[in-house]
Amino acid sequence: MKTVLFILAVLALSSCAILRRNQPVADKGVEINGIRWATRNVGGTPQTFAPKPENAGGHFTWDEAQEACPEGWRLPTHEEISSLADARVTWMRMNDVGGWTFGLGANQIFLPASGFGNSLTDTDTLAGTGESGLYWSSTPNGIVVRYLFFARDVVTANFSLVPESRMSVRCVVASP
């Protein structure tokens, strides 16, 4: 009888581990300059997070980015991405992926240099992968939209691009 109970307990624990592995990735985020940032990009499918911080995730048009963040999260404003740009630490490689770290200590995130797609010229090709990162804000600027841009030697939130371009999305926690 003890053997049967032991086998049932092992099977129950194994089932719990399998169920946890199949659940979507959760993200509690980290606070940088008073803003809680997700630790990973939005995944290849809207409403999901990429499995690891160094994964590029999906590339979305600005209209798609408006609905890309999982529940409880939203697209950052221009002011929020400007605040993040001010908190940059260093260009680095994480598991052989180039990108910038932002924040300090435990409150630090890595944004991979995941490039961008220009939907006006080519819908399937990404440019700048491994060399630059472009992340949407929620803030329009006339007929263009503000975004965070970085390369190895520069980080700035003062650029605008057409909303048909495809870029990465890093979410912030939605206000209560």
C-alpha cells in the first residue's frame, strides 16, 4: 500500500510540473525611474511575453502594438521611454544577443537589439537585427509615432517613424 501511495504522489508532482511548463510566461516586471517595466518583450503572438529576456519577440505595426501587451500591461508613453533611455547602463551581450541594459541592480532590464521592419518597402525583412533596437511608444507625433531607438553607441527616445513600420514592444504596467 505504501508503494502505491508513493507512486501516486510522484505522478501527482510530475503532473504539476508538466502543467506549469505549459502555462504562459508571467512577468512581474521591475521598477526603473518609478515605472514598472516588463522584463521581456511581447512574444511573437500578441498578449504573450517572449520566453526569455534576450528573445526578440514579435515585430508589430503601431496599430498592432496598441493591443499587443498582455492583460494588466500597456504600451509606454513617450515620457516613459525617455525616462528609460535616461536609465541606460551599458551595451552588452546576453546569451550571444546584443542589446542594452537599463536600470540598476535588481531593477534592471535587457532590451535585445531586435531590429525593425519597414512595411512600406518590404513586409518580410528585418533590418538592424543584432545591431539596433526600436521599441514603440503610445505617443503619436503628427503623422508619425515616437519610439525608443538604440545602437551600440546611442540610446534616444527622440525619433519618430511611420506607424506602418514593424518594431518590438516592451510593456509597462497599466495604471490601477
